[in-house]
Amino acid sequence: MWTVVYIAANRLQSDNIKKLLCREGILADSRPAGVSMLGDGLYEILVLESEAEEATSVLCHNITGV
């Protein structure tokens, strides 16, 4: 089962977060989640439920670089 671990503000941020997670060996996907205030869409970042804790840890340690 897929689990949302982050909501990206736009497609570029979504792509960067997916690349970061993939570099760490975590399978990641994204899907549109609505429209942000800036006009670009919001994106949910999803990982397998079994990797959600690891993905959250990776994001917490690297989110300023995304």
C-alpha cells in the first residue's frame, strides 16, 4: 500500500524529492493533489508503507536541500 509522506508545493519540488528518495533506495511516486496559492499544483509524495518511516527520516534530514 502507498502512503503519503510529503506534500510538495509544485512539480519541480516534487521531482526533486522523488530523486532524493530514489538516491536513498526508496521507491517513490507522486500524484497531483490540488492547486497551490502560486498557481502550480500541489503534489503528494508517496512511498510504500513499509518504507514510510525511512522516507520521513530522509526528508527530515534533507528537506532544506530540496
